[in-house]
Amino acid sequence: MSTAQALRNLRDRLSPSDRMPLVFLGHGSPMNAIEDTAFSRAWTDLGRRLPRPKAILVVSAHWMTRGTTLVDVSAMPRTIHDFYGFPDALYAQDYPAPGNPELAREVVKLLASHHAEEDETWGLDHGAWTILKFLYPEADVPVFQVSIDMGRGLDYQLELGRTLSELRDRGVLILGSGNVVHNLRAMRPGGKPQDFAMEFDTLFADRLTERDLAALADQKQLGSLLRMAHPSVDHYLPALTVAGASDAKDELTFMTDSIDLGSVSMRSFVFHKA
């Protein structure tokens, strides 16, 4: 099925809605899920202001694939505790939101050009549930994840966002979760932000404000600064997905624009109707 046909089918199956915002949240440490932090408070506040979606599509840094884009079609996505060495209270956390298999399968068709396939084994990793619990604490909005293909370039993720953007007019909230800067090797707990972290974070914010998305996906031009900010680009790609789904009519708002642990940017942003 072509993308155009998949779009027509999607429009037929889903009723139109007001245009939904796009959200990217820097999720940082899993401990934000159980601690009262500036970040968890900001997510709670954002959740109170966001419209209630028909469903949430999450692109998380923690679901990586290669050569394919997987879409979780499970009816009840499991809560995944994909981290080690944290307090028992964190492992006890559960986010029992339902999935949306019908919509997820429509997204598989929509992303046919991205080698999309159905998956029933994943669920909600900590890039998803640690922030969803603050945005929609009742866990009563259907949610499903879409993986990031680590075998593709940065511009591929922008293209993925452009393809998914149609969902915004059908009541679907597209939520990206990662970090604009994420270098765990360079962490300085309690220390000052690293120069490279501040430089890349500022560059990202400036280019996003200018809507120069091509520059944000130009791996060669970003060069060594990108490699310092992201030894692996898994936490960067969800930001590009969200950026790719935006358009010139959107207003851009930044939030929690600080560097945590010396080398993890907690910058978050929302695209919304003017």
C-alpha cells in the first residue's frame, strides 16, 4: 500500500480534530519518575495544559531497532523497567494505560516506506512511562510506541516525523522522549555543565527556533560537536521526529532548558497552534 493510500484510509477511519500539539521531553534520569524535581513538576504542569488526545504515539530513545521501524500493536502495553541499580520503588512503578491496536496497525501501513512492522512484545519503556505518569496520571489515554531505526541517518527521522504529522489532525499526540545532549561518559554529578553540552544545546535551540531542520540533521556539518553531545544518537533522534512533524504555522515553546549532571540536556519543547 502506498503512503498516499494509507493516508486516505487513515482519514476515513479517524474523525478530524483540532490540530494536536507536538511534545518533546528531555526525560533524564529514571529517578525523575519518583522524585519531586523541577522536571517532574514541569511535566505535571504541562499535562494540565495539554488537550486530551484520542491516543498518544511515543517515540522513545530506548526502543532501538535496525533496518525496520516497529510499531507496538499490543492491547495492554507492559511497563518495562529497562534500567539497573535503582531503588525498589522505581521497579514497583506501573503505568497500565491501554494500547490502541487498530490505530497502531494503521500507522504500520502509513510507515510502509519506513519498513514498518507490527510488534506485540515491547510495551512502554522508561522513556515513555516515566513522563506519561505526569502528563496523564490516570493512565486512561491509549498509548503505543514506535521504534527508532538506528541504521538510518538523521534526516530519516525528520522524514518519519513528516509522515506522522497527519496524525495531529486526527486527535493523536506525538510525544518524543530523549535528551538534546546525552553523554553519560562525561557526567559530573553535581558539577557544572560541560562546555560542549552548553554549546550543542544552544545550537540546537537556535536552529530549531529558525526552523533550520536540515542543519539539525546534517551529521557531517555537526561533526565532532555532535559526537561529543551524543556518542550514540539514540537520545537525539526522537527530537528530530518531533521537529519533522512540525510546520511553519506552529509556535515553539521551550521548557526545562537546563543541563543536568554536567552532560545531559533536559531541554524540552512543544510545538502548538498559534
